[in-house]
Amino acid sequence: MDQGYPGTVQQAERLWARRLRWRLKGAWQWPAFAALTVVDAVLLATLPFAGEGSGFYGGLLLAGFFNIVAVAVLAPACGLLLRRRRPDLPRMIASDYAGTWLLVAVTALLLAGGLVHRPALQAAEGAERAAAAAAHTELRGPVDLRRLEPDYFRACAATAEPQRARCVFVSTAQSPPGVTRDTEQIPNSEYRAAP
């Protein structure tokens, strides 16, 4: 029998074990992508970093875009930088490490942006509640509220005629909110603000 054969098997087993170890260490990018895209979508829906949010599905699209840019564009370049510091890492493993950390960074940035924007979002929600309360008091009934500007709303209450409505403009830039009657009796669904 050839005495070299058992040594070759042992070398192959060691090489296989080393490759398996590298694969397990470097196989976090795509599971992280799937999990963090859902986490990011929830963050964007509940804690938007701009505006009033776009709901879960809009957040899912935006989070997917951010995460694809992180994985497809930034991860290879950051992987090269990582290999300069750790030349022992294979290129794919370094790219995977970088992609995983970039995905975590995207989530952290979305969380930080949402927390920074939260006071403005709460102020906008408070202004909308104040406008709805002032319009409800003036029109004495349920109102259809439409934001025209950050602190300026148009509220309408239905009348017996479907094409007509009783409407007011509400300014929340003052306290208590200022209410002005609108002479046009067009419902908000058909109303277009002047450009």
C-alpha cells in the first residue's frame, strides 16, 4: 500500500475543515441582509428619518435599496480595505465581513435618523391634532382635514349636498389655532391649493 495516501487524506480533511471554518465565519452577509431589511422597514415605518413615513411596504422598498447599495457597491471596496489590514482573509470573506458590518451601519443610521427626526414628527402630529380639534369646534362635526403647508390646513365638513362642503382654513402657527372661513364650498377631495 502507498504510505502517502493517508497523509493526503489527512491534508484534505484539514483543508476541508479550514475552508468550512472560513465559510461559517464569512457567511453572515445574506442572512443579515434578509433580517436587517425587515428590521429597517419596520424602523422606517415607525420611526421615519424624514417626512411622515411611507408605511411598511414603502419602508421595505427603501430599506432594500439602501441594503443593496451597501452590499453591492460599498462592501467590495470596504472588503479591499479590510484585506489591507488583514491579508490572511480571502477576498470573498473580507467582502462578506464588510457587507455585514455595512448592513448593521445602515440600520444604526436609520435608527439615529429616526430618533433625530422624532421631535419634528411629533410636532407635525400635534399640529394636525390641534387643527382637527379647532376645525371640529368651528364646524361642529366630523371633518376632513388636509395639510396645505406645514402649519396650515383646510378642513371641511360634509353637507346634505355631496358636491358642497362647509370649510375652514386653520393655522397652527399661533396658539390657539387661527380659524378662517373658506368661501369656496368645494370638498377637500376636489380642492386644489393655488400653486
